[in-house]
Amino acid sequence: MPRLIFLGLVLLATPATGEIITTAIGQAYSQNESETELDVQAYTGRGPAVGASLGVRVNRLEIAPVKIELEMGETYSLRQLNIRAFGWNSVVVERAPLTISLEAPDDLLDLELFSADGHTIRADQPGIGRLWIASLAPTSRGANFQLPVVLIVNGQRVIPQPPLLY
């Protein structure tokens, strides 16, 4: 009986998922209708240049796909995202500055590749999270517009096994 109690305590003390983090990971510019790749790079502590977009208003964003589903170990380039910004009267706003933030368990993605090349994420552990795409240009109402992209990593989470007690 003491073995079962000890085993139960070990399993309860072992966290099943990582801590939820929210952190800025990248910066980008919205696309026009003819662009096929998103201009994205790793966040370096300073946001994208906003000089060319001063006075621009972004009333909505259009993002595709809205869900990224990966297997453990699989990579995805954020350049595959299509992000278009729209201003007043649904006019396309070209090169609107954007930020990309990650809200997920801290072990969901491995960001080493992203830090190196500025666009590739690798699925590390199973779970669900969100990439928040936010415009740095305000809406006509004053607040910045943002939308999530859902990240799903499929796979079997490795559960640590307790040591043999006999």
C-alpha cells in the first residue's frame, strides 16, 4: 500500500504540461494581393519600422490559415501565413507593421530555429497554443487590432515513469 501512495504522489508532483507563457517572438509586415510570402523576422527587442505607415489605420486583419496543425518534430515556416491588413472602406493597407506573440505552454514549440532564421517554428511537445498577430497601426477607434492563429501539436506526451521500487 505505501508503494501505491508513493507512486501516486510522484505522478501528481510531475507536471503534465509546461507553464503558459506569453511572449513576443516576431515582427512582420502585412502583404498586398500579389505577395506570396510573409515578410517576417525574429523579434530583436525593437519592433518593425513604422515610419512609412505613420497615420495609417488598420481596421481589420485577414489571416490564413487560422489553424496550424503539426506533429511532434515537424517544422512550419511563418512565411506561409497570409496576412492582409485593411483600412477605411476595406482598402488594403500594404506593409502595415505587425507583431507576433506566442501564448502557449513553454514546451509546445522549440524556437531555436526561429531565432536562427527568423521564420521557422518546430513542434516540440503535444498541446495547443496561439500565435497572436497584432497591428501596430491603430484602428480608427484607437485600439490596435489583433487576431489569433491556433497552434495544435499532435502526439503522445512523454510521461516520466517512476523508478522501480522493488
